[in-house]
Amino acid sequence: MTDSATSQQQLLHIVIGGELKDVTDIEFEDLSQIDFVGAFPNYKTAYDAWKSAAQRTVDSAETRYFILHAHKLLDPETGAHHSV
């Protein structure tokens, strides 16, 4: 099975969100309450998940969702990754 989706390079993106202390900053009210939406193989699927989560919480002005470009943190060229 080789279609364009499976032959593309995986670029890990993580979508998280939660209530912010102040909407003008990016500090969560309670880190234990972070909503981990998921990990996604590309920006398109992460964006779709982000949009869905953001739309579910549209009535909560303090709640924000973010797409983290995790593939940039795991770049083998720069050695910017940690394993345990």
C-alpha cells in the first residue's frame, strides 16, 4: 500500500489545550488539566484536530488549543532529542 499519505515523511505534531490564566499570555491555569488531543503525523491532521477542539470550546474565552511542532524537537540533524 503506497499512496501519497503513507509515502510522505512523518512530521510529528502534538495538539494540546486548556484554560489559560490570562488570555494575553500562554500560561495554563492548571497543568494537571491539560487536554492532550493527540499526536499526529503531519500538520494537516493536527490542524483538523486543533480546529475541532477549538470549536468545541468556543464559548470558553480562556480556553486555547495549540499545535506543537514536535518534529522540530526530535530533529536527528541537530541532536535535539532526549530519550530515557
